[in-house]
Amino acid sequence: MIGKLKGTVDSQGTDFVILDVHGVGYIVYCSTRTLRALPPPGEAASLAIDTQMREDMIRLYGFASDQERDWFRLLQGVQGVGSKVALAILGVLPTGDLALAIARGDKTAVARSPGVGPKLAARIVAELKDKTATLGGGEMPGEVLASTPALPLQADDAVAALVNLGYGRPQVMGAVADAVSLLGDEAGTAALIRHGLKRLSS
């Protein structure tokens, strides 16, 4: 099984890259987001790999990070989500945005992905809501934190308290953000925790 490839970008197609590793050209299927992030032909690149074997073929899927690969695998555990749909979702939503959307129950965000209708989006959110914390320690990538509205200082205390109770950080971030939106920036830590717990248990 191949878990990682490091080589030189040879060329790209609409949904794949050919990575030259010591003279061997590997066809690696990637999300549009990963393809856009790759350097131009002739430059070095490294991809985390998921190897899928069937009776008639072996197919390689490449990712910018181990966390993205883990999300790819997790998504395919949902009925109706195959490799093509999983890549489409990851092409539209960075892993942190996907975790936040699932934590908030935001079916609309997930449904923006090609091939994902409202029913499938609802199934993805429902089935993965309690599993996102297992990915990368449940941390939110910096790109998502940077795009998330700044929360008051007491919200950090509320997040820490809820994480200590065993909830995953992505779910907690979404719950506390919702609490701040509802109660306002002046809400105290206790109130944020109380409303956060209500959101997490719903």
C-alpha cells in the first residue's frame, strides 16, 4: 500500500496529476483544491496517498495533508458518498470549514458540493457530527480560524471548558460561536457554556 508520494509534477488533468517519482509516473486523483495548490510542472511536490484496490485496478488519491486524506476516508463511510463525491466535497470545503459546517449542522454548506443533494448533505451532517473530533485531534486549521469572526475573550474560556468535558473542538467552536451570536459579545462564560451545552446535546 502506498501512503505517501514525493516527486516532481509531470503534468495535470482535470482531476488528476502525474507525479514523477524516480522516473515512474504515478497517476494520482485529487480534489480541485489540491490540484490548484500544486506547483507547476517540473517542481517538487509531496502528497499523502490513499490507495484503493479493486480486482481490475489500483487507484491512487492524493491530498495536501494527512488530515484531508482522513476526511476523504471518513466521508466514504457515509452511504451514498463514493470517492468522486468525497473529492468534490473536499474541493469545495477546506477540512476546517467542513468540520465547522458539520458541527453547526449546516447542511446548506455541504450541499454546495457537486453531486451532493439536500438529503445526502443531511445524512453526512447527521452521521459525521460525532466523528469530526477524531481527525487531527479535532483542531481547526488556521485558515478557518482566520475566517471565523473574532470571539470575545470569555468565549475562549467556554471553549476550553467544553473541550475538557470531552466534546470535539470543531463542535465546540460552532456551539460557542452560535451562543455568542445569540447572546451577544457581553455574555458571560457561564452563559456561553450553558447555551453551548444545549447546542451540543441537541
